[in-house]
Amino acid sequence: MLSRLILLTSNVFPEETPPIDTSPDISTAGAIYLIIVLVLVVLLYSKGKKKYTPLCEVLDKKEYPFKSLTVIGFALMEMIRYKYKSNLDRKLRKNLMELKEKEYVEFYLRVTWATAATYLVIGCFFSALLALASMEISVVFIALVFGVILGYTALYEIDKKIADRHLEIVMALPDFANKLLILSGAGLSLKAAMVKVSKEMERDTAFYRELKHSVYLMEHGSTVEAAMDALCTKCNMPEVRRLSSVLLQNMHSGGSDVLMALNEISRELWNNRRAKAKKVAEEAGTKLLFPMMLMLLAVILIVAAPAVMTLRLT
């Protein structure tokens, strides 16, 4: 009788069977993904090392910290047969004309893309490692996004260098215009004043480096127009082009209008410098906001942690 009651009870309340896990085995897929990425990295590195090692050895270690791995990016760009003819490439060429010598622009354009491709491959490699170690696909996706962001930073770094360079030039132009105004008022010609300023100015800034190069061209056979055109190419800014046009116009015409033109453009450059300095100060305050929030969060955690621990103990 008791056995029949147990049997009836088991029929009424059947034992629950555990749910069948129909999700794919992510660890197996992660292992396959890691093997594929490793094979790709090894193939790209072996191919790039044979062909592109001499190109990577001439790169600056500070500017390109992963230059030994850049051969991977060179090999990847060759594999996909990238043509370097997009709008982004034209923008990069324009920026590199200011940062590098004209004959090396194409070389550094390819180095920039190779660096971006190398960062992307590094992101894929870390995502493969996370796919093997973690069961979360979201973590793998985050690692891939991280690789894409790293690749973008290699391209964005050029824009950042140009912005810093232009800010440095804006800060140096008013002093240069004032010195030209003083020397021209003392009786020197504009060309002689430029030569004197370039040789006596000891500041190692972007503008004065390019000014010294332009003066060197003038002293070794180049025309004033060619030298000023080289200055405008290396300092591709409206302020420099306007100053250059004023100088060229007054070098040819001469007369008392030189001092008036220099005085006017000097005033404009000083106003522009004040505006840039104000903008930089405002941006500095915005950049400090995030570190201040982190410090505030740390203080809150320090103050709240003992209270939370006390509540848990009670």
C-alpha cells in the first residue's frame, strides 16, 4: 500500500529534468578563432619581416613605439591592395606635408596606415585570447572595438600633431611681426630683417625652424617667392599666408606703406593670439573636469566604505 502511494505521488509530482543547454560552446569557437588569428599574425609577420624590416628600422622609437611590429601592418595593407587614393589619404598627405619633408610624405602615409593596421591586428589578437578565456561574447566584441579605436588613434595622432603645431605657430607669429616692425623702422629692408630675426632668435619652435629653412633657401639661390612659398607650405595657416603676402607685396613696392602694413597685421596677430589663448584656457578647464570627478568618486568611496562595512557587521 505504501509503495503504491509513493508511485502515485511520483506520477503527480514528476521530477524536474534540468534544462538542456542549447547554447554553442563558446570556448571551442574561441579556440578556433584564436588559431585563425595566430596563423594570420604569423603569416603577416613572416611576410612583412622579409620585405619591410629596413623601412621600419628608420622610424623613431618614440614616435612609433611598436615599430618592430609595424611590418604586420605593411603586409596587411599589401594583402588587401589598398590604393591610398581616398579623401582621408588626401587629408593625411596635406597634413604630412607640414610635418615631414616633401619627398618622404608618401612613405609616412604608408607608415601611418601600417601602424593603424597593426593596432587593429593587436586588437583582434587580444579579442581571440578573451574569447578563449571568457564565456561572454560581449567581452570579445569590446576587445575588437578596442582594436578599432587603437587603429583610429594612429590616424587621429596626425590631426593632433597638426593642431599643436598650429597653436605653436599662432603664439610665435606676433613676436615675429613686432621684430620685423622694429627692424624695418630702424632702416633695414624686410629681407634683411627676416634674416636677422631668423639668425638671432633662439626659440626652438615650429615657425622659427621653418623660417630658418626659408632664409637658408634665400641665401642659397632661391627666390624670395619660392622661399615664402616653402614657408606657407610648412606652416599651412591663413595667418602665415596673409603675413607672407604682405611681406612679398611690400618687398616689391617698398615705401612708407611697409610700416603701416606691418603695424596692422601685427595688431591682428596679437588679437588672434589672445583669442587662441582664451580658447586653450577654456579647454583646460573642461579637461580638468573628468579628473576632478574621479577624485570626488574616490573621496565618496573612502567615506562611505566604513559605513557600509559597519552596517553589514550589524
